[in-house]
Amino acid sequence: TTVQHAPPARSLTSQRAPSTPLEGTQLHVLAWGDDGVGQCLGGARSSAASYVPRPSLVRIPPGKADFLQIGAGWEQSFLVAGSGALWAGGSNRAGCLSSGDLEHVLGVRPIDREDAEDLRAAAIVAGREHFIAIQSDGSSLLTWGCSNEFGQTGQGDDRVGLTACSLRSFAVQPGVKIHAVACGQDHALALTERGQVFAWGDNMSGQLGRSAKTTTPSVPTPQHVEAGALRGLPVRQIAAGAQHSLVI
């Protein structure tokens, strides 16, 4: 999953939407596929085997017609409002979407976590158990996770573990804005406005592009990727698969 904060011309990556909905158009959000934990945002599910077989309209809360970005992870779906507030639905494992005693968040609801009250995002991506938003001005990332086993939230050694990882904001490179982010299963990439790529998280398949997996099985903080054929080359787009990475 990849999303950009301020895309360059001719980019092939999903782009940040206009700052306001297009005049004369009505906002529609559609979802389909596995809905076993409510990730299709329908507001109801019959069982863990539920699915939505064809594109279906998501019921948007009254007065909320300014969603500008969407994001999807393994078991959650996200919407970014024009104000930068995050809305979501799906699995609430480890309280990733709500601090309330909910197994699932059904329908489209604001993220209800104390540490996310002042969150203002431009875009969001998600991996299997970690979530990364770009701060509205592009200056930093906001990350959290159901777990942080491989350091995939990028928050440092002291935050690595199997338990839930609370939201934290940090700059990938001080004074340099983030242009795009991408999430794999348990790793992440960030592209700066200078065309540099940073990576962190699981490296068991070499997906961080740093060194042999036997010596660097995981990296808990963003590290500049400048090895191999990428050394010295500017990058304009990034993408992440489950356990591999790709750039242009």
C-alpha cells in the first residue's frame, strides 16, 4: 500500500485528493471483499465469514462529505477528512481504532483514542499490524500498531515488542518533508521531498535493502536506503509488497 502527500507530475502512485470535493459532485465511498471484522464499513456483519461480493456504497455519516483520502490495511479501512481527522472501521484488536471495549468498529467512525485527539493527517497507509499517517504539513509521520514485533512503527528500540504500540510522531529526516509512505506486511518505506528513501521494520526477506537478513533481521527506526544500484539515484515513487519493496 502506498500513498503520497504531494505527488510530482506524471506520478503513477495514488495521489492526494483535491483540498475540497469537486464542485457539483457527490461523495461516494464504496467497498467490497472480506467483511469478517467489518472492514467494508457496512455497519453490520453476520459472521466472521461475511463478505461483500460486489462494490457497495458505504453509508457516510450525516454532514461528512469532505473525505479526501482512503487507506486499507489487513483488517481495517480508513478515511481522511478535509480537517485531517481520521475515521475508520474494522478490527479493533489491541484498541487500534478505539480505546473503548469493542472487538470491532462497525461502520464509519472517528478514531477514538486519547493519543489521537489532536491528530491531523494528510494521508494514511496500513500494514498487517501497523499504521502510518503523514502529518498534514508533511513534516513528520504519526505511527502506531497492534504490535511492534519488528519495529515496523519506526519508533525505536524501546518500543519493540508484541504488545500494542501507542501513537507517536517523529520526523524521518529533520527539516525535510515526507512525500510518500508505503507499508508492507511488517515493514515500511518513506520517500522524502529530496527523493531519498528510508525503510524500517522486518528485514527477514531483505525488504529493507540494507544488508543480509542474518545480520539485520529488523530495523526499528527509519534508515536511509542507499545500497546496491540505488546508491546516488533520486527516487520519485515507492511501493511495498508483503515482503518486498519497489521504487522508480
